[in-house]
Amino acid sequence: MAELRFVGPAGSRKSRAGRPKSVASAARSGDQRELLVAMQVRLAKAVDRPDVGGLGLAALVRRLLEIGRELEKLGGAGGSSVVVDAPTEPWRPSLV
């Protein structure tokens, strides 16, 4: 029987359990987006730890925000969004 699997943008596969790749395996893959996503997940887990605070927390949050911006530049962080700057034309109901 054929196996169904998720294939994301650029043919990258999501792991079977839906878990993100480790930072090390994402780095080995050579895929910049995969590496950023893995780092984002890793940093988010560190930010959630109750024993992280002060300057360490500030640095983690700052880097987490930077990675989010980098992912947006590469085409979003998981979702698909399209923004088009198209010329505006007058509405003509007769064409509908």
C-alpha cells in the first residue's frame, strides 16, 4: 500500500511525527529555511524555560525575533501569503 507524506515548499519533507528537524540535521541539509525553522523552534523552547531570565532571556527573545524576520524574507514562516501591488481599475458590474 502507498504511503502518504507531507511535502512542503521546495519538496522538503516534514518528519513523520511532525517534529521539526534538529538544528544539527537542518544545518547538514544545507537548506537555509530548514535551519532557520529549527533554530526558531530551539530558541522558543529555551525562552519557555522558567529558569531562563534577565540578560539571557533578552538575548534569546531578540534572536528569536530576528529569525522570524529572516523567515519572512525567505517566504514566510510556515503559512503562505501573497501580496500583490496591482493597478486599481474602476468597478464595472456589467462585466460580472
